[in-house]
Amino acid sequence: MLVSISIRDVVLIEKLSLGFRRGLCVLTGETGAGKSILLDSLGLALGARGDSALVRHGADQASVTAEFDLSPDHPAFAILREQGLEADGDALMVRRTVSADGRSRAWVNDQPVSVTLLRRLGEELVEVHGQFDTHGLLDPKTHRGVLDAFAGLDALAAQVAAVHRAWRQVEDARVQAAAEIARARAEEEYLRHAVAELDTLDPRPGEEEELSEKRAVLMHRGKVVEAMNAAYAELAGERGAERSLSAAQRILSRIADKAGGTLDGVIAALDRAMDEAAEATAQLQAASSDIDMDPNALEKLEDRLFALRAAARKHGVAVDALADLRADMARKLSLIEDQGDTLARLAKEAEKIRAEYMAAARQLSAGRAAAAGRLDTAVAKELPPLKLERARFHTTVEPSDNESDWGAHGIDRVAFTVSTNPGAPSGPLNKIASGGELARFMLALKVVLAQTSTISTLVFDEVDTGIGGAVAAAVGDRLERLGRDVQVLVVTHSPQVAARGAAHLRVQKSVKGETVSTQVVELGGDERREEIARMLSGAKITDEARKAAESLITGHA
């Protein structure tokens, strides 16, 4: 539900903070007081189109913040998780700014987001019905899901969607395999020749680097060998380092006991130096023996290296990728060889899952058809008291035999249609009904669907347009009933509707000098009675109007 809204510098509103309760909240006020500004502000916070015209004259930007308290499993939180955004417990705060130059920014829980994401969240939070832009039930795309929820078919619908995904995956695999086989057939001769060449070459990952290193050594083999031999002579020759170190160690060892320990460290260092020199000599001998002295070794190595590089250029890959390329080509050849088995297996699997899908989809379709009648009957009961007794509401469920129409939703087209006069053809809600009729249709539907919708806040803008008396009382009764299941905000000029509110807000305009501003006051007790009396009698409030207002309030308390 909507917990609060804070508005700054939107048209006539300089600064306004409002809290909202559960149940039915009515907003009243004289025409032009600014009730529409409140709805525009809420719409702005929920992703509606931003316009610099909303910015109060003289201000740099308009800002609206709305806070919601939602159940943990509310769809809005799933959208946040999908986008990698953090939730703050059960609270959700959305904020929107529009600058005087028309630039717009949006936040969710103080995390910057796109206006598109904000609008998507808004569609899950609030539904507006009336003379302004609407979504929800007026969008035929939602009708199938609404009917499923009304009928308790969500689990079966989820099963149909899961089987359809499995079917599509197998079908996609079959189509992909067939395409690969077709391509492989077209290039079969080339593949066989290329695989044979690569089999002969037998490339290994990392071989290019290994050969390059060996080539560098062989290219400088003479200088390397000469340097190694000279170094060996210095280490192990007649006057080499090992002999000199050994001689020095022997000389010092003979007099060590006469030096009072001062030579012990030197003798130990010489021991270590002799060990290191011996290790260096051994490694030098090993390195020398590793050098290939074959005069043709460099030529052989370069032939191998250049052959690998030529093959890599030919196939447009790195040398290290040749082995993987060979494996992929061999796989394509194997597809050709076992193409019949692969395609037959995938086709059989696809046919099996298709049958499972059709069984589940037909069961879902039958459930929808049965529920459509129940929904039509329930809505029909709500229409006469709302002065729509001549109207007819009809839920169409049309299964399609065209496989291209099937999907995760099943095989049905579902639509809510209405006719406002006997004998008139049915049509879409937003095409046939208009003005107050449309809002009352939405009210009737929402009363019937109240316990199945995930929308936690409904807004009805002047749902009582053109009605009064018993019809207005019926509207108020249904809004009050609806408020037991969801939060309802209604902009009304009807005292019968206003008297039903669990909370009553009055929108009023004040003038200070040359400044005009809109304010909102929560009414209670005598103030509320006076406002409803004003709605009954007009500018001059009579005692009779006060008594009538009191009767309306106490009659529904």
C-alpha cells in the first residue's frame, strides 16, 4: 500500500507531505483546487511522462517521493532482484525529479534507475482508473493472467509455461542440429581434407611458444656454446673457481684453531660458495648437454613452426586453437555420419513434449472457459446498482488451432469485452465505455477480482461522474468493500462516496499575495461533516445539509 507521498514544487504545490491509511481514502475539494495535481504527482513518481510544465514557476525542479509498504512476495521485489537492486525490508521508496529544462531522473530505495524501470515498477504498485491514462485491466495483454488468477489456475498456467519452455528448447536444438548438418554436408569434402591435414600436423596447445624458445636458442647456438664452455673453464678448469675456493678453505682450516674463532664464519661461507659453485657447474653441464648439436636441428624446428603458423593463417585461428579446430571439424563430420539418429531422436523428444504441452494447455483452456462464465455472472451482478443495467460484460476464451499462436501462456486468446446497450456489438473496454462508465466498469471488475490482484493501491478519479443518489451510494458501497482488500484512493464530488471513507483528505487552494498554492488537509469530526455538507448544499451550508451529512457519515460508520 501507499504509505506516504512528498511533493515539492509541482505546479501549485510548493511543499506537501501526506500519509495514507489502509482502506478507502477519499479526496474532495472544489473544482480547480488541485486534485489532479496530486494524481499527476503520484503518476510522476511511478514513471509517467515527465514534463517541465509540472515544475512550479520560479523553481529549479519538481520532486516527488512515494513510499510503499508491501508484502515480501510482491512482484515489485522480483523486479528489483532481476535488476540486481537491493530491497529495504518490506518498504519500497520511489523518487522522481524533473528539472525546469525537462530533464528527468529516478531512484528506487535511493538507487538510481531508468524511468523505464520506474514505470515498470509503477504498473505493479498502483492502478489508476478514470479520465487519465490507464493500464492494468484496460490492457488486453493482462486479461489472460487476470482470468487465471480469478479461476485459481496459476499453478496449471505455470506448468504449461514450463512444458512450453522445454518444448521450445528441444525444437531449437533440433533446428540447430538440422542447420549444422546442412552446413556440414555442404562443406563435407573440405572438412575431410582439413581434418586429414590437421591429423598429420597433430598440433598441440602451447607448442608454438615452446618451438619459438628453442628456435631462439638454436639461432645463437654457437655463441651460447662458446660462452658456456668459457664459463665452465672458469669454474672447473685448472685455475677455476672451485679449485681456488677449495685451496682457500684448506689454508684457513689449518690455522682456524689459532684464530680464536674469527675465521669460522669465513670458512663456513667458503663451504657454501663451494657448494654453490659445484651446483652451478652441474647445471652448466646439463644445459650444455641439452643443446641440440645436430646441424639440421634449426631447419627441422623452423619447418615445424612455419607449418603450424601456415595452418593457423589458412584457417583464420591462433596456432594454439588448431587442436580445438580439428576437434570441432571432426564433430561436424560425425554429425553427418549419425545425422539420421540425431534428428530422429530430437524429433521424437519434441513430439513427446508437444503432446505433454497440448494436454496441459487443453486442461488450462477448459478451466479458463469454465471460469469465464463465473466471472461474467459475478460482474453482471455488480452492474445494475452502478447504473450499468443495460451493459453486458463478456469474457471471451478462444483456443487457437494455429501453432504459431501457442506460447507459454497456452493456446487461448482471452479478452474482456463489453456492450453498453442491448443488441450493440461487444468491444474492448476502453473503446466502448467512456468517462464515468469506464471507471464504474473498472470498479465492478475490481470488486469481483479484489482478492486475486497483486496491485496493492487503486486510484479512482471521479468514478461518480454524472451520477447521484442511489447510484452514488452504490458506488460508495463498492469502494468501501474494495477497501477491505486493497488500499483505495478516490477523487470524488459525491457526498455519498465521501461519507464512506476511512480517511478524508480535502484539497484546497490558498492565495497569499500573488502566490497561489495547493494544500491538503486531513479532516475529522466536525470538519469532515462540514465538507460533506458543502458537497451536498454548495457554497452556503445549511443546517439541513449538516444533518444530512451527519446521517450519511453515521449511517456507514
